[in-house]
Amino acid sequence: MSDGYGYGQENEHGAEGGTGFGRAEERTFAAVRPAAGQGFARTWWGRAWLKALEDSALDTQQVKRGRRQVRAGAVGAVSVRPGRITAVVRDPDGTPVRGDVLCPELDDAAWDRLLTVVAEQAGHVAALLEGDMPPRLVEDAAAAGVELLPGIGDLEADCACGGWDHCPHTVALCYAVARLLDEDPFVLLLLRGRGERWLLAEVQRRTAAGRTAAGRTPEAPAHEEGVRADEAFAARDILPALPPPPALPGAPGGPLSLDTATPPGDGVDPVALEALAADAAGRAYRMLAEALSPGRPGRPPEPVLTPGQDAVRMAAEAERPLPAAVRERLAAGTDRGPDGLAAAVQTRRAGGGVDALWLLERARTPTPEEAAAAGRALAAAWPDGDHPVPPSAGPGQWAVPGGRLRPDRDGRRWWALRRTTGHWVPAGPAQDDPAAAAALLAEGDD
């Protein structure tokens, strides 16, 4: 099988018997493609490999030069065999240089302990075959005294350029190998001394021997789908902790200015674009503030808004006064006119969101059952004659000092409405009790 990385190109070096610790094969991988715009390692074990390199290299400038070379596609075919990786790396002037990186092999005793760990958990093998290295495998191996991943000082440079430390050639080689490890964690096991075929055969032999000792008929190990959940979640004990969240800025970003010497294209309104950018910045700021507030539940997402509802939202949430031209466009978009837009903004800001904009519509005539339920709620709100039951002010509305009361669509909560710019707008959020809603009008009069 070949996938562009050269998998399947193997050369045997010694026996790979099922009972002995024979030498593993050498594998050669095709030249690594440039990785412009991508990270060098996608997996946690690939990043651990690079950390071992970066912790071992003494000259950060050499590391930077090596990263540039691998991004430029300067690393040729990569040979991986026990204890050594090799590739020809071309300098910026085209000069080829052979670079080698040495990594300590595991001894026979360490492999024996590692195989015992792998054979005890069939999920470990299944995950490796699927291109994954379970964190639990690395933990179990470490508990058995086997460090699978290299650490600081484990990656030793041996380059034809004569550099005594990691040079750009060996750095580029290590970064290229990180991409190979992302695709196949067996590459790491080969570098540590044993190849995939030997490891699988030995695990199968030990599994069968264990079943025979337990009185069961030997059979091929069953293939498990996926990876155990505890192995997946164990990554939190290996991966570094997430960085602390950023501090909340004092305000959204400053206003965008499109006042340039270049005239706008046809149909482009710079003033409107500036307003849209400010609106986006304000919404992002509020979302960030909610996300950074510990224990504070976020606002439920609003339903999909119509263009008219979104125009009201934009005007209501504006952090700065909107230009007159923008207000006129928003008013036209709502079909309400300037005064109607102002009333809609006040209605939204009263705490009802877009769901309260229906209050600006003409009240419908309630059914007899709805009218009776509203009458009972009004009578219960002012018992013992403390306050006369408010008189009707039209279909579904009742007059109180300073304004009107109107039940919501479900007839469960009450809105206090005050006359403003020719519209009846909420004096505050809806209340469970009509008397509490009427009190909002009294507060406003004070």
C-alpha cells in the first residue's frame, strides 16, 4: 500500500521470528511534501516528538532555519530503522547534505515489558492499527518502566555538515518525521527497535499462549472497533494544560474607517459598512463577556430574525449613536419610519427582545375565555377594594394611571405600556402580576 508517504517500502534486516527479539525492518518514506500554512504535527505524540527536539537543540536560530527548510520541501526520502532516521536535505543553494538523527532503542527487557502491556489491552493494538497512539498505552508503558516517547536529549544529531549540535538539516529531518508519526505511530516503534509485523505477530502469540494457559482454545484476537473511552479521555493527563482565557478588553474594537482616497465601488456604502463592522464588533464583545463570566449562564440564542427584526436589533444594540443615514436605512428596512423604529428599539430594550415587537401591533379582540381570565387576574391583583379594577381601554387592554396594561400572548404575564412618539411602548419587562406591571408606570412618573 502506498499513500504518498512511501508506506510499504521495506527492507528486512535480520529475522523477525515470533519468539525471538530479531532486528526490525527498515522503511523508506517518499520525500515529505511542503506543509505551507499547516502545523508540523497534528497529533499529541507528533507534538511530543517535536518538543523533544526543541528541548534538545541549543541554538534556536538553527531550529528556525530548519523549519524554513522543511517548509520549502528540502527534505528528501526519509529512511527509518532501529535507532536512526536518515534523509538528504538540500541547502537553499541546492547543496545536498546527509543528515542523521539517533534515538535510543529499547532493550530486550523493555520490549518484553511493553509487549506484556500491549497484549493485556487489545484496544491498544486496535488503536495503533487505526493510526492512533492511545495516551493510556503511553501511561501503561511508563508504569512498566518503558518510555515510548523520546525526552530531552534523546534525539542526537549526526550530520555530514559537521555541526556539533542540531543543525538546520537534522532539525528539518525531525520536523519531517513528525508528519510521518502523525500518519503512523508504528514509525516510532520501529525507531525504538521493532517493526509493525514483528510486534503484531508477537502480540498474537502471547495472546494465544495466555488463552491456552487459561484453558481456552487459541483463536485469533478479535478486532475491536474504535478505542476505549477511558483511553481517549486519559489524554488530559498527558497533554499540557490549556492556557488561561484572555482578559476581557475594556470595550469593543474601535470604529472602522473606510475614508480613503480610493472611491468605493458601485453599490458600496462606506458609512453602512462601518456601521455593520461596529455591530459585529459589539456582538462579538458581548459573546466574549458571557463566555468569560464564570458560572453565568449565557443568553439563549435568538431565533432567526427577519430583515426588519434584525434592523431593530442593530439599532437597539449600537454601542455608539448611529449616523443619520444609517438610521434612515434601518427605519426603511423595518417599514416603521423613524418614530416607529424608535418605538421598536425601546420595546426591545425593555427586556422582551424581538418577541415583544408584537406589542406595537394593534391588539386583537380576546376570546370570551381570555377576557374572563384577564378579569380574574386584575381582580386578584387589587383585592379588598384597595384599587378599583382598571377599566377597559380597548380590545385586550386596560387603563391604569400613566398608561395601559396588556397581557402577553399566553395571557400569563402583563406588560405596562406608556405613550411615546405616538406609540404604546413597554415601561419595563413583563411582570407576573398586573399590579407589579402598573407599578412600573408609577415609578416612571416619579
